[in-house]
Amino acid sequence: GLILLPFILLFTPSGFLSDRYKKPQIMRWSAVAVVGLTLLITTAYYLGLFKLAFAMTFMLAVQSAFYSPAKYGYIREIAGKNNLATANGWVQSTTIVAILLGMFVFSVLFEKILAGQVFSSEADIIQFIAPIGWLLVLGSLVELYFAWQLPELEQGNNTKSYSWARYLTGRTLFSNIKLLRVDSGIWLSIVGLSVFWGVSQVILATFPAYAKEMLSIDNTIVIQGLLACSGVGIVTGSMLAGKLSDNYIETALIPLGAMGMVITLFLLPQISSTAGLAVDILAFGFFGGLFIIPLNSLIQFHAREHELGTVLAGNNWVQNVVMLGFLTITVAFSLAGLHSEMLLNLLTIVTLIGAIYTVWKLPQSLVRYVFGVVFSSKYRINVQGLDNMPSQGGVLLLGNHISWLDWAMVQIASPRPVGFVIEKKYYQRWYLSWFLDLFGVIPISSSGSKGSLEEINRRLKRGEVVCLFPEGAISRNGQLGEFKKGFERCVNEVDGVILPFYLRGLWGSRLSRSSENLQSLRQSSGLRRDVIVAFGQPLAIESTAPEVKSSVFELSIHTWQLYTSDLPTIAHAWIDRVKQNGAVDCLTDIQANTTLSRRKALVGALLFSRRIKEQSPEQNIGLLLPTSSAGLLANMGAFISGKTVVNLNYTASIDSLLSAIKKSDIKTIYTSRRFIKKLSQKGVELDALFTYAEPAYLEDIKESMSTLEQLISLVLSYILPSRLLISIYGEQTDIHQPAAILFSSGSEGEPKGVVLSHKNIMGNIKQVSDVMDTREEDVMVASLPLFHAFGLTITGLLPMVEGVPAICHPDPTDVLNIAKGISQHQATIFCATSTFLRLFNKNSRIHPLMLDSLRIVIAGAERLNPEIRDGFNLKYSKPVFEGYGTTETTPVATVNIPDRIAANWSIQMGTKKGSVGMALPGSSIRIVDPVTLEGLGIGEDGLILIGGTQVMQGYLNDAEKTAEVIAEIDGHRWYKTGDKGHLDKDGFLTIVDRYSRFAKIGGEMISLGAIESSINATLPEDVETLTTAIPDDKKGEKVVLLYAGDI
């Protein structure tokens, strides 16, 4: 019992020192004290001074009283809030292991040294074992060494002072105890921990007597071994709790651990076998480990910055007072002659009461536990940015609303209890209202929200956490909806912050509003669905809806970076898709009217991959192929073989093509004799390319594939997993490795090679597929060239990876045959450029019914002419949705999508005329000053920056140009597009022009694009215009108009 006294008597000074000085300093001087004390203990052993040795051992407890608050406070400094539970798990486990190891080593040494010896006094005993003291000194020196290696991460609070007069009168004690009770999370965690350690102390004290009385076990080694099982259990439970709490605090373990301890204590008196006792005691320790780790972490999380030491010292004080009280009860039972079994039964009741009380007062832990039981097999949560969650004060959580489970995910992620604002019509359902009341939800109605907003305001003023979904409804398209301004009216006079959050991983789940097909695509193949909850930097409480929405967009970048880092490579993802159902259509050639199933396509790609592996040892290979089944399979075969593809732009000049070949060190160009012949007939001669790189013709490769080889590949495609197939036919690659190099046309100088990784392409595929909400009946038109990012990523690889059948046509200008293919194969998704859509408008042979099956038409790669957009809609009754991106962004960054209507007739806006849409999930747009890169306000024109998982790795072998266009801001990479535009209040982007397409006339910047738009509005549709700026002696520059056609 004496060892408990320093923690009780030195509560206030130990807490003061931990807050006043840097925690590593306290730990270092404590370590110095231990060295001195162990030297004194060893000296006392040699001199036979038992009382001095005993006194110095007591002083070690004094040292621990000062050391403990600093140590546990330092855990938060070094691990951060995100990793508190994991760090505590390691510390607790290591501590128990060290205690058990010390007990074992010194017990063995004592037994060995003292065996057969007879002593007349305590002095004789300690003199005989004195050499063991040097092990204590050695251990203290090891502690001192490591203490001196600790980095100093935070400053102490130099303003703090200590009054010994207040200490002696008890006023400091009472004020510090009052501090412990300010936050219910801290106090209840301390209560839970105190009960556990009090019960554990009683078990340690009474179990030997119980074992002898009730079980007739008198072997000390057996009894000590049984007690050691509890330590082993705590180690394993603590380690598991730390592992399960990766990046957050898994409070679901609190009720689980509490119930487990109650059950094991209840069973303890019922067990009579030694093995059974060992298992039960081990289980008690295991559940104890699950219980104490989140509670310790909650104390560290909730404590204020410069009160952490005091709070942790107070935790020690309460625990030791409770342990002392429990030991007193134990002694009273012994003096009264009561059986130890009765005491164990009493402990069970006390533990049960403590468990019920703790869970009742920490209801979020119960939510987590229930959720864990129901959904643990389907969802795995990853919390990011927990350090941004304030430990105290009012917090208004604002973020995206993607599914019916969002509230549970946010509560799981937050160590603080959260009050949710929900639609009143759901709250009023009798089977939900009682449950929702348990967790303090705030019902709200669009028809009368004043009372609800006032309640939110009251709770925030009380320092509580409130979560509100500002969209007001679950997303119907995977995008962020309009952020309503209601929350701006509930923060008056609130001393708190807004904390933005972003949820990723629930769009495509059964509890979202996504299509059934997308739900099938996003199903995790029997594994748990990964859900990421990210908390951003706190915002001022008076932040506006557009500012909060912008922060949520930028948070999505981080969550998608995490998500895409774990995606499979392009080839792996496609093979997985084939294995789900290999019989469905994959690729159709419109001209040849031939269709390949997924399985046939896979066999062809595998065999092509093997040929590439045999013929091309170099990493980068050239592809000179049209948009066709063969072209897409050649690309996929190259991905399987682990190569980086370079789809060559056969419309570019020979010089540009040769530059691309040389820059990317291409030794082999895979092409087709038939295609080369067709290009030659159109006047495109490419023979010069083959003097620098060896041609490999698909016709020859196909001819070399024997029937037996095809049959073997077909069988293997059925029976082997994707990874093994790739290993046999190609080479494993990493998601971060380059997948494709796309070259610019060279119109503005030397062609630049844009390096896109598998992560870039897979990320953009998932982003676009999510917002398109792909359906089972979807069929994609693939007519854009593969040497463009739009054609390669979106119309080429996306349908293959996402399991959408694609109909291919090599010539995007052959609009009549494309229209026939759309009608014949009932295509639903059509991506094109403004130029190609213009051809549809002008072609009188295309009847509107031929495009009747299309559900979405997207224009990109160039600015969509309003006349072409309106003309297409007028002729075919199909709205055209404009998107925006660059090759450097893989390419899609923003896109308009169809509006969606809810059951209550509210509209989720997906498109705005004249804009290029909102940023894709996982992307964000910033408008900045082109010189300073400082952010500009809503509606202000500036340089467009694109951030997201799809931003390129860089330009090929050109670090200087890469550095010119990539800016590192707030931990994210942003691509400087060179385009000028602005964002509106809802996050829709409007492009004004390129910065390079401005004329400076009389000191004023004039947009050439704006001039062209104004002129085009007055001219016939078939007249093409172009403006450019040339020097002018009087005004600096003047505008010249070039036109083709009759004016």
C-alpha cells in the first residue's frame, strides 16, 4: 500500500511540473534520479542497510509519481491525437512485458542465489543478493540513455506558478480535482480506469488466499504463474486495442472490455481446474487491455494543452485512492474472516455497476459497439485529421452527406459525443424517436427551423459538438450539393469553430442513392468496405457556406489520395472485372461489326502481353493504333506486361512524332499494316518513324498465336487469380509506377511528355465513374483517339475497368457511322469534343432517333461552343454536359452532370449553363492570383489551379518544366493550368480564356476568346474565326482577325 502514497500525496506538484516544464525534461531528470536511487539501493544492499534500501525503494515510487504524468503527456505530443490509442497500446504492452520479465528474472535469480541458504537477519539476505543490485543500475542507465534521446516537441508553460501554502491547506488539491470534472469524458474515463485497477489490485492481493482456501493450490510458482496470465492478457488486449484504433480512438472497445471483465469475474469462482483458471484470468486481462487503452486515450485527447500534466496526475491520484480503498476493503474482509470467494463476487457486482455507469455516460461508445457488431464484417473505418478536432469547446461539424450511415461514421470517428441534426420527419417515426433521443439528436424541418437553430446555438455555447449536413439531403449523384446557409444563422455569439469533414467510401454502398450497377462495381469482393473520415483544419465560426464547401472539396483530395493508393493497377483491375463475369460483351468494332466478350478479350491481351515481354525488354513501348478492339487490347496487354505505353499521335507532324520517340526512348512501335496503309491513303506517311524504332505488326503477332496457346490461356484465365496471371504472362507493377506517357502536339514548341501513373488513371476512372453513376445497361461510345488523355482514360480504359461494354470507331469525324453504331448497340454514354458535335449538328442524314438511347452526352477537350451545345440539344433532344481538364490531369477535373430530383421535389443541381461543372470527388479547384498564387474570392477571375489524385507525376525527363507548372500548397500538388476563370458560390467553374490568349491594349488585358465569341454570334455557323495579337506602336498590341468562309 505504501507504493500508492506518493501518487496520492504528490498529485498537485507532479501535475504542475509536467505542465510547467517540457515533458522530456521531466523524464530526463526523473531518469537521473533513478540512477542515483538504484546506486543508493545497491550500496545499501552491500552494507546490509535494509531500512535504507526500503526507503530508497519508496523514493522510486516518488520518482514514478513525477515521471508518470510527463510520460503519458508526452505520448500525445509524439503520437498526436490520431495515434493516441495505438501509442498507448504499445506503451501499456511494453510496460507489462517489462514488469513480467523483471518479476521472472529476479525471481529466478533469487531462487538460484538463495537456494539452500539460511540467514539470521534481513541484512544478511540483502548483502548476499547485493550483486543483483547492479542489474537495477544497468536498467536505470538504459532508461537514462533513451530519455536523453527524446526530442522536445512542445514548450512548457512558463507562466505557471505553484503555491505550497495552497498545497498544504488542500486548496490546490480541490481545485485540481474540480478540473478533472469539468469534462465528463475525462472524469468518466478516470472512473472506469480506477475501477479496473482497483479490482485488479484486489485480485492480486486475494487470489493466493483464494487459491489455497477454495482450490487447495499451495504451490507459489503455480499461483504466481496464474496471476502472470492476467499480465499476458493485458499485453495482448492492449496490443489489439492499439491495432483496432489505428488513426482514431476505438471507443467501441469500452463496453466490450467492460462486459468481458464482468463475465470473466463472474466465472472465476465457478472454475476449479488450474487450466480453466489460467484461461479465465488471461481473458480478464485481455478484456482489461481492451478497456483501458481507449479510456487512457480519451483522457489524453480531452485534456487541454497546458493542463494535460495536471489531468494525468489527477488520474493517478484517483486511481491510487481507489486502489487504496479497495485494499482497505480487502483487509476488512480478511479481519472479519469472510471468504475470499465472497469478495470476488462483490468485485463482479462493482465491475458491473462501473461498466453500466461508464457506458451510460459515454453513449458514443455504445453506438460504436452496436455498429461494430452489425457492420464490422462490411466496413472498416480510417480516420484522418483527428488532430484537428478540438478537445474542448463548441464544434460545428459540416461535411458531405453521401449515405444513410454518415451519422454513425462521424460518431465513430469522433472521440467526443456528437449531437446530430436530422430531418424532423425521420425523428417523428415512433420506432426511431426513442433511440435518437438517447443520443441527443436535434430534429429540424425546412418549414420551421428557428427552434432547431436556437438549440444548435445553445449546445455550441455549452461547448458541445454538433454535426449538421449542410446539403440538407443525401447526395443523388455522388457530388456535393448546394450548401445551405442555415448553419450561418445558428453560430451567433458562439465561441467555437467550424470543423469541415469529408466522407469517402460510402457512395456505391447499398445505403447510398447510387445505381445498383455502381453498388455492384464498388462491392469489395467479400472484404470490408474501406470508409475514410477526414477532418480538416478548423475554420472560423463565422465562415460562409461557400468557404466551408471549398474546404470540404479540398479535404476530398486527401481521402482520395489514400483510397487510390490502395487500388489495383489498371491490368489487375480489368482482370478482376473479367473474372466477375467473362461472358458479357467487352469491345465491339462498329465498322467490322464484331464483338469480343470479356473472356476473349482477356485471352487476347494475355497473349499480346507475352509477345511484348519477349520482344521489348525496354520499359517504354510505342503504340500506333486507332481506337478499336485491337488498339485497346494492345494497351491492356502492355499494362499486363508491366510496360509504359506511349500512344503516338499520328495526326502530328513527323518532327513531333520523332521527338516523342526519342524523348521516351522507344525501341519498338506496335502498329498494324492495315492501319498504316489507311493513313498512307489519307496522305499521312510514317515510314520515317521506323528508321528510329522497329515496327511490330499486330497481324504478325496474331498469326504467331497457336490454337493450343490460346486454349491454354483460356483455361488459365478461368482457374488462376489475377496476380498469378499477370506474373505468368507479364510483370507485376506498382500503382505509383508510370502507366502512360502522352505527348502534346508540339503546336507551342517541343512536344512535352506527360507522365501518368496507374494511380492517376485509376483515380480518374473511379472519379468519373462515380459521378456518371454507371448503370447495368450502359454502353460507352469509344471514338476519341487513344493518343489523347480523354480517349485513353475515359472512353478507352474506363469502360474496360468498370465493366461497361464499349463500341469502338477509329474515326471520330465519321459521325454517320458512329450514330448508326449508337442506335444498333443502344449506347448510353457518348463523350466527344465540340468540333465533333458540330459535325453531328450539320449531318442531315443522322435522324434524332438514332441517338435516342443516349442518357448522357459529355463534351470536353476544348471549349464547348454555346451554339453547338444548343443546336445539338434542339436537334436530338439531348443536353450536352461540358467538362474540363487537361492532359496533365489525366484528363478530367470538372464536369457538369444531370440534375437530380428528390422525393420532396428538391433538386440537386449538377449542371450550370456556361460553366464546366464542379470538381470531381477527390479533386478541388482554386482560383489564385497568377503571380502570387494567393487565393481569390468567389466570382473573381484568376489562374485556375487543379488539385487531386489525377494530377500527373510530371513531364518526362524535364524537372524544370514540371516545377514551373506544379505548385505545392497546403500539402497538396496543384497544377497551374494557364487558364483564367472563376468559381461561383456553389463551386461551379467558369473558364474565361487562357492567359496566353490575351492582348494588352493600352495597358488593359483584352480576352481574345471573348472577342471571338462576340464576332461568332454575328456570323453564319460555317464561318470559322481566329484572333491573335500583334505588336502595335501606339497601344502596345492590336488584335488581328483571321476567318475562313463567306462573311
